[in-house]
Amino acid sequence: MILVDTNVLLDLVTRDPVWIAWSRDELSAAVIIDDVAINDVVYAELAAGYQRFEDVDDFIDRSRILVRRTPRQALFLAGKAFQRYRASGGTRTGVLPDFFIGAHALATSSRLITRDARRYRAYFPGIELITPRVT
């Protein structure tokens, strides 16, 4: 399975002039070789830009993306990553969305398409990232 980070989907939805081609090409390539999915957190972040959930679902269906619940093992790993973040001086008081996404990829041995590799590399060094070469 290949998970997709919210920023990649937002590139498509907003037609980001800098990133739309890269995000579209990576997503198109991914659906050819494997199941492509998002989790609950990505769904929620994506939903912020829509008025109706049916519109979110329509975008997801047209993109051939599955929605997968975050496994409990991943929830545990996200909590541990947040614990390390706080111990290293992080100031946010809630578990960051990237921790849920990265932990899901790690727990399910999934690759992750993202443009924001820094945090994933720092807290989940075991996951395989699909990123732009500049990341």
C-alpha cells in the first residue's frame, strides 16, 4: 500500500502551480503499481477545503484512493513520536497530524508520498518516502 500525505492532495485540489505536476504524476504512477490510500487524519485535513463530505468522497473516488482506518499500533507509535518531539523541545501540546500519518505508514510497511519529508525522516526513519528530489 502507498499512503498519500495531505499536501500532495491539496496540490491537486488547489491546482498549485508549483507542485501540481509532480503530485499528479506521483499519484498516477502509484495507483498503477499498488493500492493508494489515505487515513482518517488526511481525510479530515482534506475535508477542511470542502463544504460537503460527498464532495470529498467524490474527489477521493475519482483519484482512486482508498480510505483506511489508522491501526492501533500506529496510534501508539504516533504517541511515542509525540513524546520524543516534546522531549526534544517541541512546543505543541497535541499530537501532530504528521505523526499519525507517519506512524500509519510505518505500522503497515507502506510507502508515503509527501512533499514534507523532514519530520517523517526525523521521527519515522524506517518508512520509505516518495518525495521530490529537492526535499
